[in-house]
Amino acid sequence: MRRKVIAGNWKMNMLPNEAMACIEELAKLVKDTNHEVILCVPYTDLFYSLLTAQGTNIKIGAQNMHYEESGAYTGEVSANMLKCIGVEYVIIGHSERRQYFAETDETVNKKIKTALKHELKPIVCVGETLPQKEAGKAVEVITTQTRLALEGLEKEQVKKVIIAYEPIWAIGTGKTATAEDANNSIREIRNEVAKNFSEEIAREVIIQYGGSVKAQNSKELFTMSDIDGGLVGGASLNAEEFGKIVNYDK
Ligand code: PGA
């Protein structure tokens, strides 16, 4: 049985005092869950968040990192820098980074390899745009992104990767993919993993859905056969709402 992994993506929101207050409140709400709960916070909140989350079942992740180990990359943060303060997860290739910060399938692949080398668990985002969906190209886009993201990984490494299927037209728009459509897309991604690695790995790999997940739709989405939880943006900024999403089965 695959576990459910529910991750918040705060994007460029939350000052340290807000982060700490939110984590304290959330910790009380999710203390009895069996699901994995992660908050991916801005760099400046990482240290405060790690301290506040100590002794709770909330794990802390970053939202990006560089693929190089160190060097002359002004403004960048390395995998080792994240790992050494206790960060466990890192989002790689979010569509906003692909769209605004020149992230490519190639840099996504390099970042995944560096993250795994430092025992950070990558949450890798794939997803189609609205024009791609309307042109009937969604499956081709998401399977290609998946193949290129995982290219050159050892089978054992693939098991440590979390994939987030995030249709770009559903992010921050209030439009959610129907549970059936999200499940079908995720099944296509799983088949791609089977094709490139093995059936066994495809059965094990965690694949989340992301894009306007809220308390109201989390149960319908997360109880689908292939959806292993979610990557939640806007709704993760509010502890009460995010707590309800995590507790969708309570
Ligand atoms: P949203 O964002 O939940 O606000 O749509 C999801 C994401 O971008 O990860």
C-alpha cells in the first residue's frame, strides 16, 4: 500500500512569525494523522520552521535548489545547505519556476540527481498548460516531462522521488481537474515510470495531484486509486484549511 503524502507549497508567502504560528496551529490539528505532512517554505522561513516543527509529525521542505554543489552562483542555495540544517524535501521543477525562471527538463533532471545524492527527497512537478490540453497533447507532455526528469536515475533512486501532477491551468485558478481526469493522468505517469524502470517501481512511486486542492475537494481526489495525496498551494497558507485537507479521511 502506498502512503498518502500531503505537502503544502507556501510559494513566496509567510514571514517567520507567521510561519511559526501556522506550524504550531497545524501541528495540533494533524498530530493523529497517518499521512505524511510536509510544508515547503521560503528559504528565510526554513530555520524557524524546522525549529517549530521539531517533535511534531510535520516535515519541512524547500521550494527550489541549485544543481551545482557550490561555487559562483550568486543568490542560489545548494542541496548540501538545505540538508545540513535538517531540510528533508525539496520541490523541483514547479511550473512557476519553469515559466518564470527558465527551469528546463534538463535542469530539473540535474537537480533531482543532486538532491538524491544529498538524501533530500525531491517533489518533482509535471503538468500541461491549457493550450496543450486543448490540443490533445496533455498525456504526451506529462509523460515526456516524467521521462526526462527521471532519466539516468537508478531504480532504487526512483522510489525516493515524489511526483506531483499539477495541470498548470488548475494552479491558483480555482479550477480543479475532476478526480477521474486527475487519476487517469496520474495513471499515465505511473505507466511511464513502469516503461522506463519497472512495474514494481511504478506501483511504489508516490504521485500527488496539485492544482486548487482545498478542504472541499481533498477527499474526492485523495481517495482515487492512483492519487497518493496532494501538493497544495493557496490552501496550505491557512492551518485550519490545510489541517482539514490532511484530515480528509477523519
Ligand atoms: P494551488 O497551487 O493549490 O494554489 O492551485 C498548487 C501549486 O502550485 O503547487
